[in-house]
Amino acid sequence: MWCYGRIFLEGIKEVQAQYPKIDEQTFMKLIKLDPTYKPNVDSVGTYGKWILNLFNKGNLKNLGHVTDVLNRFEDSKKQLINKDIRKYKSIEEVESMLNDENSYKETTHRQDVRERQKQRKESDIEKEADKFYEDSKWVVYVPKTYSASCKLWQGTKWCTATTETSDYYDRYSGDGKLYIIINKQNPQEKYQFHLFESSVIY
């Protein structure tokens, strides 16, 4: 065990012994989801045990979403009112908190979140997104703006749909097109596709 700031980080084997029901391959996959994990250091990262605990309790369903959300949490930590990750019972709970303007200390940061939420509501999909494909059941859009992406993805927990920051939309759209697939009979059934560029699909 060694100290990083005021957080005591435990060694890999030491932590692994505390989770005997998690096999080694899964254990390593989980701790690597932590953006603070360093492969050349014999220690789990800041959020390693929190991730493992969620997995043990069956509260970790979308592994592809964990690193992005924790990156946002880490980047926003100085502004957050409640920065203790142990208070949150799921990755979805962390994201909901990050998207809530009342989670932040500074008024300016709250105003930024509020403005992005307003942009989402006022976005004109016909002008700010291209309709890539449509049939009797499905419609596929390619958003051209951050506000359009937020409106199309409303109701999801995707990092690219957050109104807290446009960083993740900018990162993925900068690498290539994002495709939003929506079921016309059930608009809450949505999929995000970025496989051509980054092998990411939600």
C-alpha cells in the first residue's frame, strides 16, 4: 500500500485477494477502466475498488461507459460539491450528478450547464443533423452540432449526450461521423454507432 496525496492506494495482489469471486482476467479488465490506473505501478487506481464493488453488487452494466464518466468526474472534481465517489451507487448515478447544475460550487459552471441544456431544447434537427437512412422501423441521423447530438440522444446515459460538457462529442465527432439509430415505433430505443472510426457502439 502506498499513499497518493491523501488517498491510500493498495497493491494489485492485495486488492485482488479481497475479491475472490472475480477471476483474474475480469479483475484486470475492471481496474483498467479506471482512468487513474497506471499499468507500470503496482497499485489499483483511485476508483479501482469502487468499480470492483459495483461489479460485485451487479451495478456495473455498461463497461464501455465507465472510463468516460470517471474522466468527467476526475476533470470536474474541484468544482463538485460532493466529490466522494463512494457516495454513488452506480455509474449512472455519477453521470446524473454530473449533468445536474446544482452539483457544482461555482455559479458560472452552473450557468454553462444551463445554457447547454437550453441549446439542446432549441436545436433544429432538420438543420443540424443529416438523415443518413430511414425505413418503416428505423431512422439514422448524423448530428452536425453538439446541441443536435444532445437532443437526439436525450434520455440516454451516453457520455456524448451529456449537457455538462461537449468534450466527448467533440472527441468522437472529430475522429469521424457519429450515427444515431432510433426506433420509430419506440423512440426510447436508441443506439450510437462509431464503429468505422473507433470500434465504439452503444
